[in-house]
Amino acid sequence: MNTMSIDAVTVRSATSVADARENTRNFLDSLRQPPIAAEAADTVVLVVSELVTNALRHGGGTCTLNLTTHPDSIEVAVHDSSPQTPRVRTPDLTGGTGGFGWPMVNHLARTTAITHQAAGGKTVTAFLPR
């Protein structure tokens, strides 16, 4: 029977997207066997940045970021206190008000999920290729 350890990190009460990106880079840099490729790491950081930005902007101002590595994927999970799910908006090409993030996350991830928590809020999860 083969067992594989799963590396994980939790960042509580992320209040800065820059902090979330830095913690993510540190986590990814700590992966040894096998290390994550630079392009895959950049993709994970981009998805973390988007999900944390959305959680801070629309989810109550704080969030929890969980990163877990699996043999063939990196799991990014962001919990916030808002029950409102992300929605696809028509991207604003002239006014700069966004609309690009959630479609981008869904394009980059193998799969995404939104789980509503009994205690309130939700967790948005994205699985990205390792």
C-alpha cells in the first residue's frame, strides 16, 4: 500500500492579497518531492490572488486560505463569511470594474466547487494541475 503525505498550510484572516500571494509562494517553494514547475506555481498564485481578492471584496473583509498538495494537483480553498456565490459577469472592457476573475479561475482550474458552510459563509475551492 502506497501512502503519500499531503502538505498543507492555512493562512487565517488574510487581510492582504499580497500576503496571500507571499504565503502561497512560500508554500509552493517548500514542496520538495516533486517540486512544482514555475509555470504551475505562477498559475496557483494567480488563482489565489483572484479568490482572495474576491473574498476580501465581497465576503466580509477577511478570509481563510488553505493550500493542499495532492500527488497530481494543488488544492486552493478560500473561506469567507458571505453566503453569496461567485457569479459570472460580463467583463467590463471600458470601465475597469472587473468581471474577468471567476471565468479565468474556471478556465485555469481542473475543477472548481463552492461549498456553503453550516456555520455560515462558503468555501470556494479550485484544483489546479501540479
